[in-house]
Amino acid sequence: MSETLRRICVVTGGRADYGLLQWVMHDIRAADDLELQLIATGSHLEAGFGMTADQIEADGFRIDVRVPLNLGGDTASDTVRAMARCLTGISEALEALQPDILLVLGDRYEILAAAQAALIHGVPIAHIAGGDTTEGAFDESIRHALTQMAHIHLVTNEAAARRVLQMGAAPDRIHVTGSPGLDQLRRQPLLDRTALEDALGAALGERNILVTFHPVTLAADRGQEQFDSLLAALDALPGDVMKWVTRPNADPGHRALEDALDSWARDREDVQVFASLGQLRYLSLMAQVDAVVGNSSSGLYEAPSFGVPTVDIGDRQKGRLAAASVIRCAADAGPIADAVRAALTLDCAGVVNPYGDGFSAGRIVQALRDAPPRAALLAKAFNETGA
């Protein structure tokens, strides 16, 4: 390869960020002036979370470095130890790969560790989706910390851009790109109903909901009481509503949620549970269901583009920009059940997704291409005006 290629190292830690990064990675690899490097870590390398590194390779990407975190436990101490392993592993990877820019997305703890390593190694950081707000999770603090460490800000909306400005970023370092997850909807043909049922190994119901509930990391019980309320609300729905459930992510508290889910779902014909559906099955199912239910960002990012209503439970996504198709409700069984019933009859025709137009990957790649050289990128001045 030519010495003039700019090496862009992408770190992905799980199914959620990979789904948003996939077309960005594709376009970096296709560019004649960029070189894609890829580090996989976190739940990608865990059988209990679907070993989704296999899907990355099935999609045609070469993983340059794997950084296993051994996510055996789910306490706060287990998470901190995983972060320490991530910090060490990413440091070694950066030393070997010598990237020009580290590209990360979102607000996961393993991404924070990756950015810390890049900061000390003097590798400029490009961060996707800074400036968003999610008041009910420690992700909020991680996201803002990543903004402070980043040198290029690739934000999903104008409100997020204003917040990044308020945090001292220079205007010429901020690019409003939209969410790259929407590129998947535009560029990836989805499965039709028959093909989807074959891929799922189960038939869709007369009515269907897609359910994802992650730990609520700022709650004392990590969201266990909220999850129990969700399960009670699902029990109150009519019997013709099929529940398609994806397991929680690897945040502290996930094991108790999984145990409750397994106990609740056992021997039920109206429930299907998956460790990971992968992007194609997940988005194809989202396009077919009558509502998305839970506390995952996908209900706010992607579901509006399908005209599918979302029931957003509790505070995990509180403050995040939302389309008119999103119904927010308290994390109690009664309000959840009422919100799901409302969603099943909600007309979402004409809903506009506030997170972009499906052309984000190209904007992100152009921003990476146009960025100044390393020394100029690393020299950040604090923008005192916030404007």
C-alpha cells in the first residue's frame, strides 16, 4: 500500500456499535486514500453474547486485533477489571498497528478505555455520536468524557453539535453527519417476511413486538425492578402478540436480568429469545413488527425510519432526541402496558427521523479524509465562546 494512505483504526465492542459502524468501515475500506484497521473487543468475543466477531468476518471484514475482556461477571468490579484489560490490550494493538486516527462510536466503557490508550499514545481520536444525552445511565458521563478526549466530533444532530460546542470544541472540528445506523436501512436489502421467518426459525405472530431491555446503570438495582415491571406488562398483553426478545448488553447487572428473562420465557409459545440477531435479522424484524419496546437506543435511532412506534421505558434514554413515533413511559407495569397498547394502534405515517438521511457514512469518511495531519489534530485549543 502507498505510504500516503491514512490509517483509520476502528474499535468495536459489541453488536450495537458494530451495526452503526458497518457502512463507515465499508466506505473506509473502499477509499483509495484510507486504510481500514479493525480492533474487536468486548462482547464480540463472548459466546454468551453471540460471539458476534464471527458476524464481522462473515460480513467480509478482517479483524486485525482481538482484545478479549473475559466478561465472566457483571459487578462493578468485574467491569473495571475488564476496562483494565481493554486498556492494556488496546495499547498493545495501537503500538502494533500505528494508526493515524482512532475512530470510535458512542459511550461504552470499553470505548472509553480505548480512547484513554489512544490519548497516551498520541493517536488522534474521532468520535461518533458525541453530544447526545441519556440521563439514566453512566453512559452519559462516558460520552462526554470521550468528547473531551476527541479531536474530531462526528455528531448525529444539530442539538448534539451545540452541546459539543458548549464543552469547548472548536467549530471546525465538529461535523453534523447524522447517525450512520441509518445508512444500513438505505444500503442493506432487508429480508422479506418469509425469508425472515426462515432466518429466525420461527413464524411471526398476528401481531409482534421487538423487546430489548439493558441494565440501568445508575439505578441501585441496575434496573431489575424496572425489568420485572416490563415482564408483568408483557403478560398483560393479548395472547396474539408475539414477543421477540434480544438479551441485554454486557453492562453491570445483566446477569440478573438474563436470569429473570429465562425464567419468564421458559416454555412459552409467544416468546422467542435471542442472544444476538445480527444486523440483518434485527433490522428486518424491526421492519415487520408492530412496536419496539424497551430502553435501547435503536428504538430512537432506527425504528422511526420504518414508521414503527417505540415504547421507551424509564430514564435510560432520557434526554435523547426522539421522533414523534416514540412514546415515553414510567418504568411501572401499568404505564408500560398502556404505552404498548397505544403503540400498537399508533399511526406513524409521515414521521421524520431526526437522526439523518442514511448518507452519514460518506460524510464521516470525508471528515476523516479532510482532517489535518496528526500534529495539528492533537493541538486542541479550548473554545471559550462555546459558539
